[in-house]
Amino acid sequence: MLDKLHDVGRSASHAVGLIVDRTAAVDLRWLAAGTLLYFLSQAVRTRGWYTILRASYPEATGLRAHDVMRAYLAGAGINAIVPARGGDVVKLAMVHRRIEG
């Protein structure tokens, strides 16, 4: 039993060592480029959703772009944690408050 635990500990230690080695080898320029592209994609998706909502509800004068961005990013964050697209419900609830009727 103790031998198996020792083997598991050694394997886990080896895995952590590999992760640390690979992380240290990451080129920071590529990391920055990937981060920038990710934020750009979120901004484009958010603006697209805002445009779709404004076209669907032209009378919704209380709907602003930053409200949609806030709802979209909150929903995306929740989707990363909660299964079954729970963040989409949050997105819709947050935007629904800004649309009259």
C-alpha cells in the first residue's frame, strides 16, 4: 500500500516538474499575442451581440453597449465554472432587465 502511494507521489512530482519546465519555456511574445487576440475576440463577439439585440429590439433605448458587454463577460465567466451553459441564463437575465417590455 505504501509502495503504491510512493509511486503516485513520484508520478505527481514528475508531472508538476514537466508543467513547470514547459511553462518556463513559453515565449512571452506569443503569450501576449494570444491574450490580445482573446480579448479582441471577446470585444468583437460582444459588439456583435449588442448589434443583434439592437436590431431585434429597436425600442430598447435603455440598452447600452457596456451593459451587453458586462452581461456577456459575466456569462462567459460563469460558463467556465457552471456546467450546462448556466452563464447563458445569466447573460439573458442581465440584458432582459435593460429591455423594456
